[in-house]
Amino acid sequence: IDELSLGLAPKVVERLIEVAREINRAGTALLLVEQDVLVALEAADRGYVLENGRVVLSGTAERLRDDPGVRKAYLGV
């Protein structure tokens, strides 16, 4: 899924994330490409951070959400 949240209302994005998680729980893997890191990490079990087309960091969504480098680069904190 490419840019799940692009141009959509927050409530619509929230529902799409729920549907994606339901599909995943049913046994189907999904590949999500998303600029909004909060949306991506909410929807994902695992994540990969790309820089110039190369994987520079990977891990569980929880680990990436708590990683200081990811927080600084994508969340500004």
C-alpha cells in the first residue's frame, strides 16, 4: 500500500489502519510505504527506515517508535 494516509481525513486513515491490521491478523502480510511515520508505526509490526534508497535502520514498530534517531528525524523530538 503506497501512502495510505495521503490526502485523507484522520478518521478515514484511522479506519484504513484498522482494516489493514484486520487483514494482517487474518494471515496476509502487507507492505506499507508511508511518509507519516506515526501512521506507519501504528499500522506496522516491523519497520524499515530508508535513506537515499538504502535501509539504515530496522526493527519492531515499538523499537523504532522509541528510537531517539527516528524520533528526532521524523517526529522532531
